[in-house]
Amino acid sequence: MEFAIAAAAGLLIGLSLGVLGGGGSILAVPVLVYLLDQSPAQATTGALVVVGTAALIGAVAAHRVGHVKLGRGVAFGLVAVGGAVVGAKASALVSGEVLMASFAALMLLVGTLMAWRVWRHGRSATSYPAALEEPIISFRPTFACQCPRALKVLVAATAVGLLTGFLGVGGGFLVVPALLMALALPMRYAAGTALVVIAITSTSALAVRTGVGVAPDWGPVLVLAAAAAVAALVGARLVRRLDAHLVAATFTVMVLAVAVFTAVQAFPELI
């Protein structure tokens, strides 16, 4: 029964990552804690394996259909690595109750910001201005820097890395809004590019946590990872057939729903 739950949840996580570029982490942690009876420390480590694997495979599929801005995804991910390392080390200093309460509070905040963006901008947010093809920093033929945008990316990526490492999540529910707001990418490109960032930050945070935190129960984790990887391939191909505004709205509803559920479970334990 445990493996059946893990497989079903893995399919949902993978589809979420492939289609939305996020949401996998916010599903993986609650599933491991509330359905598979792992501790928050175990779940936040195991989720990195699940989401990192699915994100890597989903990123390859999304790149093949042209929904990834690879250079920007890699640059964003590498900037976020420093924050991920610091956050992963800091997570060992707090209790599981604090981790889950922080997890819920962050999702509520991000979900609210996403809901505002969907309502405020509507379908106009799906356009892809040609100016976004211009590099933020270039050295040829002469040095040029769009410094306000570069600073925005630096701050956003560092914040994403810190929270990814601290909460043990892939960070899709953080990366997608950051790409939307810092780089002004439309949802389809933000979703695909986020998978690149998630793969990089998850690997970095997992490397720091290895041998430091509590090891998860690897059986359910590996089943989750395998199912999520397969579903991520399917999800990445479905993006071409979906309305970008609907994808953004679905992502927002998912973040808020899981945030409320986790908050109801986590805050009474913290008090």
C-alpha cells in the first residue's frame, strides 16, 4: 500500500513539474510526512531526490520542445547555489515543527503573490517581448549591463537558493514567480526554465544534506522519484497544448490549497 501511494503521488508530482515547472516540492513534502509517515527532516531530504530527478528529465523534454531559456536558467541556478548551501546548513539547526510551519507560511505568501499577478495581469502576462532576448550582461562588442535587472535576478536567485536549501524543496513554487517577476518571462518559458534551476539547486542542497541530516526511508522515495520522472516527461510535452493563463491559475490554486492544508497540520504542533 505504501508503494502504491508513493507511485500515485509521484505521477502527480511529475505532471505538476512538467506542466507547471513547479508544485512538485509542495506535494512531495506533505506526501512523505502525512501519507508515508516520514519525519520533516527525512521528508525534506527525500523530496530533493524526487524533485531533482523529475526536474532534470522534465527540463530535457521541455528544452526539446523549445520551452527553456537555457542560458538564463543555468545562470539563475548557479547564482542560487550559494544560498542553497547556506540554507541547507541552517535547516539542521531548527526543529521539524519549525520547518513545516515555515513551509506553510512561505506557500501562503507565494500563493497570494501569484494570485495577485494572475488577477492583475490576466492574459497579457503571457506575451514574450523581443527585448527579453537581449542579454542582461554582455561583453561584446563592448561591456553592457542592464544593472537594475541584474540586481533583481541576483536578489531573487539568492533568496530562492536560501529557501530551497532551508526547506529542502526543489523550489518550483519559488522559482516560477521569481522568473516571472525578475526576468518577466511568460508562464510557458518560466515553467520550462524553472526545471533547469530546480535541478541545479536540488542537487546542491542534497549534496550539503548528505551525511548531515536524517536519511529518509529510501524505498518510497525511489518509487516517488521513478514515477515523477516518467510523468515529468509527459507533462513537459503537454505544455504545448495548454493555455498559459490557465496554467498560471492552476499553479496558484495548487500552491494555496496545499499551503492551507499544511498550515492546519503544522501550526497547532508548533504551538
